[in-house]
Amino acid sequence: MADLTQQEWASQLAADENAVILDVRTPEEVALGIIPNAIAIDIYKGQGFIDEIEELDASKTYYVYCRSGARSAQACSVMNQLGFENTYNLIGGFNEWSGETSM
């Protein structure tokens, strides 16, 4: 896992053809807006979160975010333990995201 600033995250994401954006916020938070093309999997689902993560392609590169950056760091750590080698945490999370969003 690596922590990336908004600028690093956006530029690396734009250049990565193997990228998947993962939003680990709650459904209520996601309803307020989401980074386009993100997959939403609520980290608070516990085992359900792990089950859904295990269905993802571990060979992809995951750009993970939450509201502030804490839960996404936790999610990256869990993903690394499950065999995902390329996970990137968005420092500051959605709260500080200045890029494009959709509802």
C-alpha cells in the first residue's frame, strides 16, 4: 500500500490502464457523491467486505478512497493481506477530492 496525495492519485490513475477505483464508504456517504467509475464496497460490512473484495481481480491496481483516508488505508491493508499487491490510498479522501464527481 502507498499513500498518495490528490495530485499523485489523479495523475497515476489517469496513466494506469489496469486501474480500478474502489470506494469503501457507507451507502449513505456514497449517495452524496462518488468519483466516476468507482466500485462501492462498504468496509463496515465486515466479512461481507472481505467476501466482495475476494471476488475482485487481484492482478489489477486499486485506487482506494473513503471520506477522510482512514478507512481506505485500512481497506488497503486488508487487501494486501488477501494478496492484492497494488493498492493506493487517497490521502484526505473524498472530503478533499477536487476532481470530478457524480451522483
